[in-house]
Amino acid sequence: MTDLPSSSEPSQLNRTKSGKRLFKQKLMNFLAALPIPKLLPSASSSDILKFLTWKDKSDRTKVHQTSCPEIGKQKASSCECPSRLSAGTVDSLIGELCAIFTEAGLGGEWDDRLGIGNPVSHPSIKNYFRSIKEEQAQARVCPKKSIPLFLDKLQPLAENIVCKLRAPEISPISLYLLSRDL
């Protein structure tokens, strides 16, 4: 008897492909709408920065000013601070853009002199991402998604907890918490 893939796997694959196609189409539409319309092969790093800035406008992550009383709070706020894409989302967009240009035959590092290569690999894109992360760190933006725990990390984590459980000076509450976590 052979194992058949679950019925949700093909539909998930189709949604992923459809999402990638839609994202690529948005990029191409954006490039075509520039004052000097461009195609994918003629896009530069400055065009990619414009696209990322355009995508960044008014999303869900509040980036509070340092003087805002809502800074660091998890609940939705009604302050006037700007809403942006989260740094993780920007990182994901950059990865998708890089893949789009690589699939279009524009791999490798961007060369400013020749205007060839993958424009997403330009240092200005890396600087943009770094500035997004710094801005959100200063605004005390906390990621809402948890970081995944992979199986290769589980064994050392369990060993560390067992080691702490064996300590003679462990308090009852610590014993309970560590046992629960283990």
C-alpha cells in the first residue's frame, strides 16, 4: 500500500504558487506604474526600495515614537504613530523578491557600474532592512509570532532542564516550572 499525500497538501501548494504569482504581478505592476516604466530585467535597487516603501505603508505593526504613552504595549492602540510592516514580513518580502529576480535569470550580486545582477542584493536593500529592524527595536515592537522550536534544539534544551532539576538548591516553584517545561 502506498502513502498518498493528504488532500490539503496539493491545495496548499497551489495557494503558495498562486500567492507567489500574485506577488510577482504586484511587483511588475508597480514597476510599470513608475514615472519611467520598467520591466523586471531593467529594475534597479532604487526601484526595489521604492516598492518596499510602497508595501510598507499603513500595515498592522505600530511603530511608536519614543514619547508615545502606548510604547511597548501589546494591545491595539489608537495613537497617531505610523503603522508598518513588521521586520519579519519585510525580511520575507526581500527573500521573495530575491527569488523572483533569480528565477528571471538575474542572479548574483548587483553591479552598480553595469546595472546587472540581482538588485535585491544591493547594500541599500540590506541597509533598509537594518533600519526597519532598528526602528522597531527602538519602538519596542515585539514579534507576535513565536520562534519555532526545531527537533535538533530539543535534546540540548531537555538536557539543560534535567541538569537544573538535579541542582540541590532548587526551590519548589522552580522544581514545578522546570518539570512542567520538561
